[in-house]
Amino acid sequence: MESYSLKLFISGNGKASQKAVRILKDVHNYQGNRQCDFNVVDVVEYPEQARKYNVFVTPTLIVESPCRYPRFIGDLSEVCEILGDLST
């Protein structure tokens, strides 16, 4: 069974960050039979993680697996559909 590993970079607890986290939770629920692990990284608290992944804009979602490092930057509204396409 294919699994997803996602890393969401946010900055603080503003509206954009809250919306991105909410969408990521929807993605987690949308995956159905696939295992979906995710981490939320606040770049204010962990700037070294942003540097490590070359994240300069938030929100940024990085798919670590099944594909290596595709990025979704900004509005994540269509991520559920996009991730469904990545698995085909």
C-alpha cells in the first residue's frame, strides 16, 4: 500500500497558516486507504528546517514520498485532487 509523507511549512498562527493546516487535515482524511503522515513546521520556531528544505514562502507543502519534494506553495485548495493525480 502506497503511503504519503507530507511536510507543511507555515509562519505563525495567522489565517493563511490556519487554512493550510485545515486543508492538510482534509488531505489526510481524503487519502482513504493510503497511509498519510504529516508534520507541520512553523518556520518562526524552526528556521533551520526552512533552510534545510529551501522554503522561502509560506505556506509550502512538500511531498516527501511517494515522489521526492514536489512543492505546493501558497493556496493549497486543490491539493487533494493533485495528490490523487500523483499516485496514478
